[in-house]
Amino acid sequence: MENVNRDAVADAYNINMSITAYDVLKSKCAHVHFYIKQLGCNGFSYVLEPINESLVDGVVCTYKHESDSILQMSISHSSLLFLLGVRIHYVSSDLYSGFVFENPNVKKMCHCGQSVRFKKSCSSSNDILG
């Protein structure tokens, strides 16, 4: 799968997005908040939430595909270490349609793929990691 073009910020944090994921997000909004939330059987879930403007507490990555306008993604500082190196995909089949995250920081994923547990190296707090 081919990735969309990314800016220097996204490049520095190695946060990639497939063209399909970009197209789906871009059809809904021009700016998205990407973060992790304590939820699910393994402890955390990914959230992609449309927002109107950049977050003050975070970094902003910019993505662009061909002549299309840009898509900006805000990532809060509290989630950033967990999302380093992530690749965002979008899949669509008879059984499931939605975003899929390829993340080198994940230790364990639930069977449905909706929640994850992170490696302890992502944080100094054992309470967060479960």
C-alpha cells in the first residue's frame, strides 16, 4: 500500500497514512485529532476525531495526496510516544470497514482488533500500561 506525502513533522515521528485512509478522512474533515484513549479489553483504543482547528497541546502533521488540499492531524503530547512509527490504513470488506493501525509499540491486541496494550518502553508509568 502506498502512503500519502507527509510533512517534516510527520516524517520526524514516522507517522504514515495510506492513500485510502487519507481519502476517507479527507472526505469527512480537513483536520483530525489522533490520540489513544483508555478503553477496551486490552486497555487502549485509537481515536480519530474530526476537529475544527489544531490543538494547543500537541504536534500537527500535514498530509497531502496529489493535487488535493491538505489534511492536518493533531496528536496530543500525551499520546505521541505511543504513536511513534504508526501506519494508518483503511480497509473495507463484507465483514469489517474501518481504520486499521500498524504500530510497532503494541505489545498485545485484542482479537477484534479494537484495543491494544503497549510495550512498557513507551512510558515510564506502569499504571498506564496495565
